[in-house]
Amino acid sequence: MEHTVINIFGAIVEYFAIYAFLWIFFDQNPNRKVLRWVCHIGMAPLFFLFATYISPAIRPFFFIVCCMIVALCFTGSIYQRLFSIVVFQGILICLEIVLASIAKPFMDITAYGNYLALNIINKTFVIVVIALLFILSRRYKVLFMFENNCI
């Protein structure tokens, strides 16, 4: 049961991290509201299914395809969006590999404990990376800037 809850949490964090990453660097396409809602509703369950039932060797390719669908919700050059999302997904995969290799010698508990701890650490780092990107982006300034024409 805990394994399933961790996979659900991981899928939600991963989807919204990718969406937030694209939102930081690209504007949303106002003509694609339906696609955005489909992504919000459908991508997290797909990420959960991939994380639970797909082999780790081919899982990144499924994530990248889903990320390309999410990238269609934003404006800008399609090549820039796709390149950005592939690079970001690559960073997440490398982060997961590095964290697993660093933490492996320090983990003397069962494989389940390793999975739980590494997944929580990995998702926490993903949230921290997205938060840092948001703080350093122009969206941070736009979102919290006081408008003089407010009544």
C-alpha cells in the first residue's frame, strides 16, 4: 500500500514539475485549454502507471512522450519546447541515478526502505529545483509585482 502511495505522490510531483518548468519559460497557449485540462487530469495517472508497471530501462521514453504532449499546451517554438522538456527530463533521470548511487552505501535497510527513502529524497530535490528556477525566473517578478493601476 505504501509503495502505491509513494508512486502516486511521485507521479503527481513529476507531472506538475514538468508543467511548472514549461510554465516558467513559456507562455500558455490560450487556444489549448482543453488539452491543458486533459493533461492535468490524465498525465499524473499515466506517470503512475509508467512508474509502477513499465520497466525502468524504457520508462524515460514514455515520460518524454508524455512531456511532449504537455509541451503542446504552451506557445513558442515547438523545437525549443521539446528540447527544453527532453533536457529537463534528462536532468530528472540523472538526479535520480546520482541520488541512488550516493545513498546506496548508507542504506542498510531493506530494498523497500531504500525505495521509499530514495523516492522521497528525489521528489524533494525536484521540488527544490523547480522552486529555484521559479525564483530566478521572470515569472517570479511578474507574479508578485504590485500593479499601480489596481483599485
